[in-house]
Amino acid sequence: MKKLVPVQGRKLIKILCNKFGFQAIRQKGSHVTITNGTIYVTVPLKEIRIGLLGVILRDCGISREEFLKEI
């Protein structure tokens, strides 16, 4: 199994919006809030390390395997 690697916030937002049906609804400073209609998640635009990436994926309801297929 591939491991998660750090990813830039903008790239993560693109992946979540294009592949998993999320859309950006607002930005305040260096944080963007995205939603799929029921789930709201705030993503920083800086480099996201593995720990925070795992938390964001869990909050979005996306497994690591699903996410790694889309990278």
C-alpha cells in the first residue's frame, strides 16, 4: 500500500473538488472552506503534512486508499 505524502493545500482542494464532489464556498485569509452539501471542512493553503491530511480525509469521509487512487 502506498503511503500518504505531504501535499499543498491548493492541490488537495483541487482533488477534493474535482474527484469527490466538494466545492469551495469561502476563503478567509489562508484557509478555504469546502463542502459537499452536508460536510464542511476547512483546508489551509499551506503544505499539509500527513497527520493533518489524515484528519481532513477522515472528516470528508474519504478512505486513504480512495484518496491515493486519485493522486
